[in-house]
Amino acid sequence: MITPDVVDIRPARSAAIAPLLGFLLGVLCFVAVLFWIQSLPFPLVLLLMGAAIVLVPFSGMGFVYSIYGANVVVNRQKQTAIWQQGLFGMGVGTEELVPFAKIECLELEKIGGAPRRGPGHDLLQFELSLLKKSGKTLALGQITVPPAYAEEGLARIREVADAVASITGASVELINIDQGPRRTGRGRPEPSAV
């Protein structure tokens, strides 16, 4: 989610599948106990109820987080970039807090893409990272695309990189990418770095 003052980097939509399946499994365990409590052995009833008690709340919270939560929040008003903990998939608490003054630059890197042997398709990954002045690198996000969609994938992650750069004032360094001019956080085009 990109707004003029905040960039929320959220989990992929596919991240909602596992928590949803866990939630449904927990509900099925509860329903099985509810309808067949008389015919099920007592240890199995305890096992099903225990599974329902654990699966329903944690999977439910994980599902809500995967739909509405954010992994990283870059906020112009607070002048910080915050990495959420993601404890049990809930996105509760702060794992890392980086004030804008401690940001060296943003790095956009192409990973993979070399032909490989065996079955399957070759995939390209573009990763966006934040480099702190201390030298520590923090991942902001990545996108994986087939080679045929490389331009679209790069355009999507560059949009995020440009939005974060405009909020933080940091420059965007391109690594292993030779796709024409890039924009820095100050809005000036510069030649690409290889």
C-alpha cells in the first residue's frame, strides 16, 4: 500500500492460504467433536478439542494478519521504517526500527535468472533492501517472476523502491540490473549501476 506519507509492505496474498487452512481444520475438529462425541473414543475427543483450541485462534490471527497486516511500515510523519515481528503470524511488536537519518541507501538487486538444468521454469527474483549506515542490510521485500514477465516484475518493485526513496530521501542503488535510467529519492534520473 503506497500513500504519499506511508508505505506498507504487506505479505503476499498467497500467505493467507496456510492460516485459512489451519482455521478450517480447527473448525472441522470442533464440529467433529460436537456431532460425534458419543461415538468417538475419549482420547480422540481430547486430541480433537486440543487441536481446535490451538488452531482456531492462532490460524485466525495469522489469516487476519496476512490480509490486513504489514511486514514493513515506512512512515514520513514518524521519520522511521519499522519491521514487524510477525510473532505467530500476527505482526505484533517491532523487530527493527530504523530512523531515516540512519539509512545509507536502498538496494534493488536482481537475484537468479541464470539458466538451470532439470525440470521446472527459470525464475527471476528482484529484492529490495535497506542498507543502514552501520552496514546492516534489512530486506524490504522481493518479487519472483518468470523471465517473460521480468519487465513487469521490475516495474512493480521499482515502484515500491521509488515510493520508499521519496519518503526517506535515500537513493536507490541498482545491483545486477541494467534497465535504463533510475530515479533517486530526490527525483533526478541517474544512470543505472551494474
